[in-house]
Amino acid sequence: MVAMTNLDLTDRQREILLRTLEMYISTGAPVGSHALADELDASSSTIRAELSHLESVGLLDHPHTSAGRVPTDRGYRYYVDAVMEEGSGEETPFETPEGYGNVDELLRGVSEGMSEVTRLLAVVAGPSALGDSLARVDYLPMGESRLLVVVSMQSGASASAAISLPTPVEDEELRGIFAALNSWLCGRPLGRELELGLAARKVLSDHDPRTVGVVLEAVGVLGRATERGVFIQGVSALLGRLDDLDPGSLSAVIEIFERRRWLLRLMSDALQRSVSRSGVVVSIGAESGFLNLTGTSLVASAYSHRERPYGVVSLIGPKRMDYDAAITTVRSAAEALTNTLDARF
């Protein structure tokens, strides 16, 4: 996406546009030339002429002939790009919660903290929810036809369990089963794409089908056990901002969170864009890919574990949100989560 700040605006037009956005985000009311004249070193007539130009290039609009201006999605994009280019001043570091017992509790606590700080809807997604992939499957003989099976994911998550084989199996046979299984499974994402059924059994058709069946069942269960899910906080905060969010967009947000497949797509897309751009990404209105979300914006960033993308933190709210605060919170939360995961897991 080309940065909107590349538009050919004069310094005064840029100043008027950014101040209009700031005032509209703060008040929710259309911004007129007289209000801007009180804030800027320019006459009302000069400002009116510049507002007309900004409207002609699609950055502003006005709801009524005599009313002040409101930003278009194009105007919001220019403003957000300017905020991200200029950066914030003093940033208060986001602190991860204390007293968590596992990664799930950590992710849940981060989502709660982000929502409390911004009064926006916070969504934190973990690796398997976004398509984590298998790195390898290992085993350790425990005697009496029992194995400890260990499933490791590319995100670094792992799970293990002891299983009982239906019949005694020679070690050479076991090595053959797991070598063939790793060759086929490695790098395959969990979910619908991972078929531990006919395709895997075909790959392992030279081995005892009963043993293969027990191993495949264990791999499937353990793979799902590594999932760090999606944690959502702040629904009440979003519902408390009905004046900033049209009913259609609100119902669309609710529907997306009721349909897990849609939510995962939204988070997965945000993760991919954040990784490719190495930082925070902002989707305004329909830029998210969901045409019904025209009244909302999404601010998101990937977080990592051992230098691998691990998941995504995000804030969702009305387009008339405090973007500076949202961007700062998302960036800081992603950094804090990365540091905590690397230090403690």
C-alpha cells in the first residue's frame, strides 16, 4: 500500500488536514473553518479554500452543505501514515501480567491489559490458532510396548504423552514409522490441511496399520494440545461506544467473533502483513478485507518467540479512535510479549 503522506500537499494543507482529523477524533463533530481558525495561524477564508481542496482530492467530506468537514477513509489513511511516520513521544512500556502459570494465561492477561488501557476490543492470537506447523515427532521407548510421543511445533510449542501400542514392535520398525511420518508431516500446518487419515496411512502403508493408527491418533491429539488460542477482551468497552460505531458495523464485528473461521482469517492476515512490514499495521474500514467492517479500524502487530513469528496482538474499534494510543499500545504489547516469551518459555 502506497503511503498516503506521499500526496502532493502544501505544508499548510497538511497542517489543516491533520488538525481536522485530530479535532474530529476528539469531538466526533464535523470540523468547520472557524474552529480551525482558532487553532491555526490562518484566516477562516483561507482555511475554507484549503478545506475545499482537501475535499476535492478525497481526503475530507461534509455531511451537509453548511456543515463542517469529516474525514474519509482516505483522510484517515493519510493521518495514520503521518502518525506512524512521526512516531510517538514518551511511550509508557506495556507490562505483561504477573502470576501466570502458562502461555495461555499470559496471552489472556495481555489482552485484558490492552483493552483496559485503550477501551478498545483487544484480540491476542497464539500460534496454532493461526496455522502453526509441525516441526517433528519424536518417541522414547518406555518398555512393555509403551512409547512417550513428543510433538514439536515450528513456533517452539510442544506436547507429549505416553501411548500403548497394540502389539510389540521392533525398534527398527519404530524408527521406520517415525522417519516416514516426519518426512511427510514436517512443515504441515495444523487444521484442515493436516490430514492424519488416508494420506498419512498411505505413506505408512508398509507398516502395521494398528500401530500406525495409534501413533497418528496421538500426533493429532498432541498437535491440538499445543494450541494457544484466541483471547478477546473489551466487548463491553466496544458496546459502550455505540455513538462511534454504526449498527451495521457493530453487528458485523459481533458476527466475526461468533464465526471462528472469519476471526482467524482476520488475525492471520494481520500477522502476515505485520511480519512482511516488520511492525504495526493499521487497516481502516474495508481495508481489513471484510466489507462489512467499514465503520471500524484494526491495529495489529506480530509478536515472536526465539526469533520466529508466534502470534498477533490487535485492537479493534471505531475509525474515530485514538490511533496514536492504539499504535503505541500494540507496539509495546508485542515487544513485551516477545521479551517475556523469550525469557521464560
